[in-house]
Amino acid sequence: MTYGYIRVSTNKQTVENQRFEILEFCKKQHLSVDAWIEETVSGTVAPKRRELGKLLSCVKSGDIIICSELSRLGRSLFMIMSVLNILMEKGARVWTIKDNFRLGDDIQSKVLAFAFALSAEIERNLISQRTKEALERKKSEGKKLGRPIGTLAKKSKLDGAELAISLMLFSGTSINQMSKLYGIHRKTIKLFIFKKKLDSDTNFRKIKKLLTE
């Protein structure tokens, strides 16, 4: 089965743009959509309370879910990664058009699944930390909140994500895709990779060794 999944946040938005994108994509891939799942609901609502939850419960191995972009699945990294993990555990494939993700049962997808699961865990652990940091910034007077795009603070939002990002780099995930996953500007991602030397041959050898052990 091939499913087309469409989500809009408000009644003022239209599903037609996403439907058109999916149909055009399927035409190029010589696919046909067997069933459509359309809903008007905020991405912050838990999947089990959405039509997406019903799809997750009935999808089978070999099925394909096509959506315009990963953000249609949820608003937070943790939610998106949780949905992807469920689908990949069931053997279903997830294809997105704008993000150009192809998640299935190949080696690259398994590497990404590992990275996604790790990223979701990091996101969960950092929620309270980010909240505390935000409150501390608000208490500070005479200082500009936040930091310029593309710069690293002493404590980066990406601290602890070195392995996940290394795995994504190794599997060919683009900087733009990582930027959308983490909700961080691509320049900040690039600077983090450069500072941590995550794209070095030495680091790639470590990742390769990790995956083959």
C-alpha cells in the first residue's frame, strides 16, 4: 500500500498544495496513492490522538508513506523521531518530498534510524536544560537574548549530539536536512561540525568501526 499523508494546522490552510506535491512526486516515481490520510490539526498534538495514529497502527511491512516534509509528522524532533522509529520497526518506508528523505530497510536507513533514536533521546534530555537556560537569559538585564546565527555558545544546543550527527554525515544526510531535524540554522550545524571535526577522516573511521563491530 502507498499512503499519502497530509496535515495542515488550521482551517485557513489548504490540503491541495500538499496533495498536488504528492501526486506529482508519485507520477515521477511511477507510483499511485492507494489511500489518503488528511487532517487539520496542530503538529504538537500526540500522534495517537490524530489520524496519523490510526495509520501507525495499521501500516504493514513494505508499505510506503509519502508526505511533503518531515514537519508534517510532528512539530518536535522527539515526536518526529518516535514516529519514524515506529514505522521502521514495522518495515514501512517513509518518503518525503521537500526533505528528500528515503527511509526503508537498507543499510543507510538503519544508520539513520540509529541516529534518529539517539537524537530523540538527546532532545528529551535537553528539554529541561533549555528551559532553565531560557529563564536565566530572561533574568539577565542589558543583554541581547539568544546569539547570532551561525555562532556557537560555550554550551551549544548540539552538545551531546556528536555521535548522531557523525552517523548522519556518514550516511549522506545533508546539512539542510540536519538543520530541519534539529530546528537550528544550517550555519550553526556547519560550524559545530567544523569545530568538532566530525567530517574528518579520523572520525569517519571511528564511525565505520562502530558500525561493523
